[in-house]
Amino acid sequence: MSGKHEAVVARQFGSQASAYLTSAVHAQGAEFERLRTMLSARTDASLAPARVLDLGCGAGHVSFQVAPLAGEVVAYDLSPDMLAVVADTAAARGLGNVTTQQGAAERLPFADASFDAVFSRYSAHHWSDLAQALREVRRVLRPGGLLAFVDVALPGRPLLDTYLQTAEVLRDNSHVRDYSAGEWLQQCAEAGLRVEGHAMQRLRLEFTSWVERMRTPEVYRAAIRQFQSAVGEEVREYFEIEEDGSFSTDVIVLWGRR
């Protein structure tokens, strides 16, 4: 079953890999500073340069941001097309310490305790089994190793959660689930990961680029717009839905250690 979902994910993102490289939503974000700070803070003459796993790397924005502070960055993703974009861009930018490897988050082909840091951004909502992926993160992290996750988050209120999940899956059939902050904290704890802090931020999504990036069929674009027009005022206000369909959503930034 997971293999079938993985095929859907790879198909969805394959032909749009370049669009994710140039996407402002993915290329920009205040959270990059936290990732760089986390790596900088471990700099010590007694420590070897960090080996970092960019889990569900997409077009490689995390990899490119942290590569200057790392010994090696492994960009890991289901989509070979995404990985080709990462490899080409890393070469063009002179980032020779960025390597690529294909695979699923739930089955990491790496040895136990082989990474100093695991970072993942806007990927977890595509994973078929978040709990298993987090257990794999713990396995491949060295004791005391750094972790950080960034993803769209549910508000934690049933009415609002249902709206967001519905809009997400209409737009992208590889979407599995967004999670609330509470769910993230619980899942990390159950996987044996120590969360040191988390923060919430807002992300503005311009409707046309949001659906174009995923090649959403016109029938589903129309369904999302009709859905938006039918929701109650509390949903419209929370997500700041505009006349053109653009809206805002919550993002969680979570960090900690093994």
C-alpha cells in the first residue's frame, strides 16, 4: 500500500521539480536562520563537520542553506526528478558537499547513528506513516543529534482542520495529512525524540501559483473555489481567504535533539 502512495508522490512532483526550485514559498522562510543557527552552535574544534540529512528535500532549499556550515549534506527524496534538480543546482552553486539519494522517509537506507542532524521542511504531510518516519529519524541520528521539522500545521479545531485537509487533498492527491502542534509533539515523544521548542508562523499562499505548482486539474481548482465560497465566516476569517482564492495557513517550526 505504501508503495502505491510513494508512486503517486513521485508522479505528482516529477514534472514540476523546477517549479519548486523557483517557488518563493519554498525558497524563502525565516526558519532557515534557525537551521543555520543550530548547526553553527555545534561548531567546536573537537567536533567533525556535521553530516546532515535533508529529509524529503524537494528542490533542495534546506540543503543549499545549510551546506556552507556542514561537512556533508545528503538530500533525500522519493522523486528522482527532484533529486536531479538538486544535483544540478548544487553543482552550479559550487556546493560539492551536497549528495543525493532516493528513497522513502519510512525506510531510510542509512546506518544507525550516522547523521549529526536531520532537517525536514514541507515534506511530512506527504508521508504515509509519520510515526515510522520519526522512528527512522531517531535511528539514524547520533545521540544528541539535532532535528528540525517545518510543515503546514492544523489549527487543532475540527471545523478549521476539516477545511484545510479538504482543500489540501483537492489540490494535491499525494497529500496525506497535516498535523496540529499537539500531534507533532506527541508523535515526536512517542518516537523517542526530545523536542526543545516549537514556534508557529503564518504562510501566505497565492492561489494561482499554489495550484499551478501542483498541476491541479481545472475541475479540482473549481471545486476548491466553490468550497471556499461556501464555508462559514469563521473559516474565511481564520484562513484569510480572499476573493481570488489566496489564503493564509499555519506553519509549525519544531526543533530538538535525539
